[in-house]
Amino acid sequence: MKLGMRPLFYIPLGIAVLLIGGFIFIPGDPQQSPPTQAVATEGTPMVEVDAPEALSQEAQIGKNGFDAVCASCHGARAAGQNGVAPPLVHKIYEPSHHGDASFWLATQNGVRSHHWNFGDMPPVEGLTRADVQAITTYVRELQRANGIR
């Protein structure tokens, strides 16, 4: 009786080997292209940022300062840049998490990397407290226009 059961054991094993081998060695549908993965190009915006319909007078001044000093790293409209610096129009920077004072402290002292993997932000030379307040007002108006309160 033992001899008769031995071939029954090998039949399911053989079927399993054929099935597994078929999945490994049979090529897929040649008409189907492999899935593509989006690769972020360094310097491209990280988020899409809608501009508000209008800026307050202080935010317009802040936009000029942001464009002159901050946009080279944080991108146009504070959308961030892949491989360079994070977007400031992002939930992480909402007022309840990073208050307005954090912008002043960041420009004066720099920031140790803690939310993103871009490395530390160095201090920014030449900005007055009024400059940073206007820039912060601009960033806050961008955030509100994009649903960040």
C-alpha cells in the first residue's frame, strides 16, 4: 500500500512546480507596458499652489521679499523644490503647528532638519523683522488660498 501512495504525493508536487515555473518563466503580455513610476526631477515644484485672487498690501510686499530671497530654495509660490527645500504651503507649516514666530526664528537661527530630508536650513542674512513679517503674511495668504488654515 505504501508504494501505491507514493505517486499520489508527487502529482500535486509536480503540478505546483509547473504552476510556479510557469509564472516565473512565461513572459507577460507583450502588449502591456510595465507600470511607470513618477520620478521627481530635482528642482521641480513639490506641490501645486493656487495663488489667491488678491493679496493684501503687506502680503504683496512679502511676495516681493519671498521672490527675492526665499524662492530660490522654497520655489515659486512656496511650492518647494524636489531635492532642494520643502514647500511652505503644506499642512506641516499651518499656523497651529508652526506659528509666525517660527519663520523669524528660522531666518535668524536656521533650522535643523526635522520634518523633511533636505538637510538643515542655514540662517538667512539681511532680513529685518518687518521683512520676515511681510513674507510670513504672504505665505499665510497662500496657505489659506490652498485650504490650510
